[in-house]
Amino acid sequence: MTIDDWSEFDPATRAVRAGHVRTQEWENSEPIFATSSFCFSSAGEAAESFAGNRSGNVYSRFTNPTVRAFERRLAALEGGSCCVATGSGMAAILSTCLALLSSGDHIISSTGVFGATTSLFNNYLSKLGIDTTWVSPTDPRRWREALRPETKILYLETPTNPLTEIADIRAIADIAHAHGALLVVDNCFCTPALQRPFEFGADIVIHSATKYLDGQGRCIGGAVVGDEETVGEKVFGFLRTAGPCMSPFNAWVFLKGLETLELRMQAHCAHAFELAQWLASHSAVARVHYPGLEDHPQHELARRQQSAFGGIVSFEVVGGQPAAWHVIDHTRLLSITANLGDAKTTVTHPASTTHGRLAPEQRAAAGIDDGLIRVSAGLESVRDIRADLARGLDSL
Ligand SMILES: *Cc1c(COP(=O)(O)O)cnc(C)c1O
């Protein structure tokens, strides 16, 4: 029997089973459909398919069963009715914007978004006459003040990277809806295992599947989740025409990643929490940014909005960039890389990498201290991760 409606099942069950429809081979694990096109039994059937009068596969730019299985599984996890998979997280953001916006439209975006998202809005959408106003993720009043008649999208990430600030999704969704605009939430840091933005009024959820959905740092991919009209028709329509699609192989990796998402996220969160508490007590650490700590400014909001506090911890060491580099360069185990959401713990110096292209004043305004280090807690033993960071911290 095939299950079409996954709403009666718990998220952990959906993560393992939703989306896959067995072929006539009756396989247990999801197959990879490595084919660019699909055949028809007659010229008439081909004509009907191309005219859109017949469902079924046509061409893997827009219909591939492995990709569709991933889309259905992620939609079932987020609680959206439609999902469109894309070649990267950035392709998901671009596809959403180009599908839904026209020249003259206006975006209000949180300042705390991924660096390439900032560049996309400022350097590329601006060329098409789409303007962006930047506001603080933690001050909903600023969002209301920034509204213009032509505002169509409010855009945010929560928690933010790398400072783990928490935006109030419900409050900002209400501002968007009172104005007839859409709230788009990039749910990369939490994944549906920790936070489901639709429950707080978001209209569209974006993913970089590259991070926790894969979970082992193998493939680049993305997704847009939402309803039939905005995502199923408009974003899908853009994707089928413009072509920033996901490969079947990558979709298969992400499908398998989703099966262990809940378990992995629990471990990432537990490790990050333990690291955050230890770092907060270390004399070489001036400040720790982690929503699970009671002195985090939006600790209560994080508690309401998320089921756990996430796998990313940032901290400022006393002594600026030389001290931060000292700590990073004394690790032996951790991966010095900007990626996150991996089984392998990664360590990054944002001021000289992900935020290195900002002018020093802009970095200061964004709260990125030169002594800031971001850690994406992996699945190694937390004792070993701590010992690797302690080598540099203890010798400062
Ligand atoms: C990595 C990332 C993206 C971009 O995703 P890619 O798959 O690298 O294109 C977007 N948003 C967030 C929060 C990210 O961390």
C-alpha cells in the first residue's frame, strides 16, 4: 500500500519513509534514477505529456523520481504542501526571488543572513530594479517601519550566522501579512528537526541542503518549500524553465541524510550545548554566543520557537585576531573550513573568511569581533572536541 498523506505520522517516521514510492522492482531503499529523459509509449502520449495534459516524467531538469522523493520527504518534514529542489541553497533563494518578484518590488531582509545572500540582493537583484532594505533580526518594529507599498518579501534566517541571534518568526510574519507580503525563512541552521517556520506563520521555507540535511559534507543542494501556488506553480515554473535543478545523485544523498536527521540534530545540539557551557567558564573566552545559555538575549524566544538550541556555537577570545588564529592553528582534529552542519566539527574565523570582504566598520556594525571563532559541533566525542580547542585556549 502507498501512503500519500503523512500528516498522521510523527516527524521521525516521515524522515525515514515519506516520499518514496516503490517501483515495480519493490525495492526497500530509494533508487537513483540516473536518466536525463523518460520515454513515452507512443507519439500521442508524448504530445499529451508535453502539452501538460498527462502527469508523469518528461525530462530530469524538472521531473526526476529521486529528486521528487527528496522533495516530498522534505515537504512532509516542514509541513508544507509543495517542495522544489534546487542545485544549491543559493539557487533556491535566487529561484524564489525571480519567480515571485518583478522590477520595482522591494525586499526587507534581516542583516544577519548568509554572506552570499547579502551579495545576491545587493549586487544582482538590485540590477533588476529590486531594492533591499536591511534591518535587525531582533527588532520587529524596524521591519514595520521599513515597509513600502511595493514591499513583497520579508526575508530572514534564525538563528543567524555566526552570532546565533533569534528572530521572532511569528511577529515578523504578522507584519508581512498585514501588508500582503510573504515571509521567507531560511531554515538551514535548525532544520525541521528543531524548528518548523510554517507553524509560526512563515509562507516559504528555504534550505541549503548542503548543510545539515546532507549532514556529512558531501553534496551541494537546496530546496524551496511552500504551498501549491507560490512554490508548486511559480517557483517550479521558474525552475523548469531556467534550470537550476538538483541532480538525482545528490537528491539520493539528501534522502538518506534525512533518515538520520533527528538523531544527528539531537547529538549536534547536545555537543554544542556542552561546548558552550565549557567555553563560558574558560578564562580566555570573553563571550559565548549560544541560544541555549540563559544569558543569551533571546534565550526565551529560542525556547518557544525551537525544540533545541542548535549545533553552532560562536565565542570571542581575549586578544583579537592573533588569539583567534592561535586557537584555530592549535587544533589537530577539527576541520578548518567554512562549511557547517557536518559530522566533522568545523572551525572558522568569520572576520577573515566568511565576513572578510566587509569593511572593518561594517564588520563592527554586524557585531563580528576580530576574536570571534565559530564552531559547528560535529558528532565526534565532545571530550575530544573540547581537548582540541583547549590546546590553543589554555596556551593563550
Ligand atoms: C550555506 C548557506 C546558504 C547557501 O547554500 P549553498 O548550498 O552553499 O548554496 C544559504 N543560507 C545559509 C544559512 C547557509 O548556511
